[in-house]
Amino acid sequence: MKSLDLIRLSDRTVKQSLPYNKMGASFTGISTSKDSRSIYLSEATNKILMASFDRKNNLTWDSQIDMPKPPIGGDSGPGGLALNTTEDRLFVTLTRNNTLAVINLADKSVREIPVGMAPYGVLLTSDFKAYVTNWGGRRPIQGESTYNSSGRFNVISGKRAYKKETRLPFWAGTLPTGPSRFWPSPVMAVSLFLFCRILILKMSSISSSTPSPYSCLQPIHFLINLTAQKWRESEEWSA
């Protein structure tokens, strides 16, 4: 989004547009005062913008507040906003800081509260309690499988998340996100698949009335087909 637009709902006419800077608005984040004359917005990089109506009901940009940068550097990525009931404090999720920022609107000071990973939105139920949604889920505990995101480690969620790393045999593969279950690596799976194909073709050439020495390989052939299917599913999942 490149502008803050004021729209008259009766005829859907855009009455006024305030352009953002070159970076534009954040992925979410807008809140208004009770009288709707003050508006607070999250900017795409590192700022909270404020706009207000003058006596002639013209919307103008007011001041802006810079957010603390994450330990790894770069932008904090402010997201969801919530204004408390007394309208003296603004709560902002800082996605790359993994914190909830509390802004004192009187002196523009900022205090951070650690939350989950990549916080998205915030909801106030009182001036003393806030609920935060996190894109990256909760913070990991020691021994859990994680991946690096902006210098912080997020828990790998889903059916392939494990608390402890498992040492696999040399012929076992790994998924892109961590140790896999006990499936052969792609090279081994293809080799076994081709080997069983050749043996089954030989088996089919033998008369059905003659007991085949290769009949015991049919379950192995089924297992290799299943293994290949599992690897295709894991690639789709990791993408």
C-alpha cells in the first residue's frame, strides 16, 4: 500500500489520500482513537506513523516514532497495533525483534516485552493484558528441531518436528528441514527401485506354474514404491 486513503462510505468516493514514503505500509497495523481523529499506522520498515484531522477535517501526517532495531540489525518490521483504553499507550508487534513494543505516547519512549517468534497481531483485553499471535509460533526449547530466521531459531512445526536429533545410517537421507524418518536416500531409493524392476521383469517371464525364486522380492518392490512416494510428499511439504 502506497497511501492512507479517506473514503466516504455513502458513495465510496476517495476524499483524500496521504502518500507514504517510498517503502509504503506494513503487512498489517492500523488503529484509531475513540473519536477517530487520530490514526496510528505501521510503516513497512521501522516506524509508526501518526495522522490526524485538523479543524477543517483535513487529514494530515503528524509525527512518527522510530522502533528499536533487532539484535541482528536491519528493520524491526512493525505489525499489528492496539491502543489502550486511556489512549496513552500504543502496543505494536515487532516481527523481527520477536517482541511486543509498548509506546508511551506522551514522551514517545518505547519498552519491549519478549513474546513468541515473528509476532503478527495484538489484542488488548484490558490495560494490563494483551494477546499476541505469532507467525513463527512459540520460542523453541533445548533439543527441538529449529531453523534460522533473521538470526533467531524457530521451531519446526508439523509431523516432522522432533525434540532430539536422530543419528541415521550412512544410506539414510535427510529432509531439507531436518532428520527424516527412516527412509532411504534418493540415490539408494532409485538404485533399489531399478534393481527390483529388473528382477520382477525376469520373474514375469517365468511360467506362473513354476515357483519363482524372485517372488519374495514383491514386498521389497512395494516398499521402494512407497519410499519414492514418501520422498515426493516430503519435497512438496518442504516447498
